[in-house]
Amino acid sequence: MNDLREEIEETEEVKADDPVVTAILDALAGGANPTFQDVARSIAKERAKPKDGPNLWRRYLQAVKQQSVHLAKAGRIEIVRKGEAVDPKDFKGIVRLRLPQ
């Protein structure tokens, strides 16, 4: 059982190098409470090429949502709706991200 925990912890450390995870944690570093769209837009802004259209951020939205849920399940961030932390497995509507309180 301890071996499994160690593997999970190693996997989480590897995921920390993921550019989407890094963008999420960077957005939260200043104490801000960004939405999924805010994080996706910041990723798109960094990676934009001259030929890319204004909706490039939508390409990153699903990845931001998936990684946010993963980070919330691991306890590294909270997903917040109407000021209350929600279950990362079951939420809907407009939500924000924050560091655990």
C-alpha cells in the first residue's frame, strides 16, 4: 500500500511540470481567484502565434478544467462556487479557483 502512495506522489510531482498545472498555480500565486477561462486565456496568450485567432484560449479550456479537478482532488487547490468550496467530482456553473483555506 505504501508503494502505491509513493507512486501517486511521484506522479503528482511529475504533473507539477505540466504547463497547464504550472499556469493554474501561477494564476493562484498572487492570491487571485481566477476562472477556468482566465487561466486558459493566459496560456493562449503565452503560446499565441500571429496566425492564431482570438478564440485560441478555447483550445486550452478542457485541459484547464481537467487539471483543476485533479489538483482539487489532491487537495492542492479548491474549486469555489458562490464563495463555498465544492466537490471537484460534482460541480456546475461558473466557478473560481483558490488555494486551500
